[in-house]
Amino acid sequence: MGVIKNYKNAKSRRVHETGNPRGFKGLDSARAIKVLDILDAANSIDQLPKLASYRVHKLSGDRAGQWSVTVNLPWVVCFTPDGTGGWLDVEIADYHKG
């Protein structure tokens, strides 16, 4: 059982479930699926990859409380830890557009 508890939008869910990147111009769908699978298998921030290429980091400003993992720039997966071992409001986002 995965620990992605919900997606912020249907487009992000579709990429994870079908690999279809429609609506995300330039998204590396294979890498996005890999990032979402990693997130779905992890129970905490500490279980996410430490590799620099994933750029796991806490966000601030309008996205305070959220974290981000890089797919391929400008695309990132943003999410909120739910505090009980899982992730809320998982979404693929263009980091330039917030």
C-alpha cells in the first residue's frame, strides 16, 4: 500500500497511473513516475533519496509546509507531509509558475 494519500489534481494522478504527461509540456514522464513511486514507497522525509539530482527540499513563502522533489526542470513534485506517515496534495508543478 502506498502512502500518497491524495493528489492535488487529476493531471498529476494520471501521470502516475498511466504515464500520460498530457498538460505537462516537456515533462520526463518516466522520471516523474519514478519520483512518484519513490514518494509512494516512503513513509517520511528521511526515506527520500539524498542524491543531489532529486533536490529534495522544504519550500517557503506561499508553499510553506510543503516539500519538493525535482523531476526535470522546470518540473517538480510538491507535497505536504501529513504527520502520520504519508503525503497530501501531491502535484506535479512548474517551479517557475508556483
